[in-house]
Amino acid sequence: MKIYGDLLSGNCLKVKYTADYLGIVYRWVAIDIMAGESRTASYLALNPAGQVPVLELDDGRVLCQSNAIIQYLAEGAPLLPSDPYLRGQVNEMLFWEQYSHEPYIAVCRFAMLYLGKPKEAREDWRVERGEAALDFLEDRLADRRWLAADRFTVADIALLAYTRLAPEGGFDLQARGNLVDWIGRAEKELGLEG
């Protein structure tokens, strides 16, 4: 299988983290979004939305959207519970990540990292919602080690990708001890620390 992505993108990193954690053999196809590589005719044939990442299976079928891809990759593995309620908890966090976290944390990071804008140029409303998302995670982790299903799951991988990189978007994590501890646990689980 092939995974098309940009290693600066948290959405792509979550797919890479999941595949690597599960020991899945794949070929990484680097796509430089800033060079317009996700807008070429050949790429748009894979994903008409022109977004990364894309998973192309050996039989030619294609799957887009990072959280759909990581669930596909994790099917049958402990990262994705088989129990419908526990899987629902995982999905709850995956949907929250794409609606209430990524549009704020990731977009602020994009402005600073990809576009080279200063921290002060971030949109105030986006910063406010990003801070609220980080506060939500801090509170959620006050009485649990993992975000869903009482174990390390794709929910943790999905939220780790951009949360651990939030400082690149101007967000301070140091006052959020529960969040910092969870990042450390998840990085250790994935073999990313050090």
C-alpha cells in the first residue's frame, strides 16, 4: 500500500504513526502541499478534494480523510475497540478532533510554520477556540490516562499529532500538566520520545 502525505501535516503524521505502530508495510509518497503537489491532475484523480493524506491500497482502492484511514488501518487491532460503546467513545473523540481542535490548533500552526506569520498575526477567535480545545483535553485527562476506552487508541494518536505540535502554532502547553503528561505517555507508546 501507499500513503501519500506531507510529513509537516499532523493529519498525515497520525496515519504514519498508526501504520508504524501496527507494523504495517507501506510506501510513503511525499506530497509537498506548499509546492502545489496536492493540486496536480494525478493527485486530484486520487483525491478530488486535493487534501492529504491519501491511502492507496494494493488493489487500487483509495481512502481519504485521516481519521477514516487510521480506523481502517487499526481494524481488528487493540487501537480500535470492537465493543460498540467503546468504539463510540473513540469516534466521539475523533469527530471532536476534526471539529473542535484541528481547525484551530492546526490552522494557527499552518499560519506560523508554513506561511511564516508571527504569533501576533493569528486570528483571535481561532486562538480562543484553540485554547478552549487544549483546556478541554487538560480537564478530560484529569482522571484518566487515555482519551477513550480506558486504553491507548486511535483517538490518542489522532489528537496527539497536532497537540504535541501546538507550540508551533503559538500555544503554550506547559501550564497544562495533565496534557503534557499524556503527550509523554503517548509519545513513549509510539516510540517518538527522545
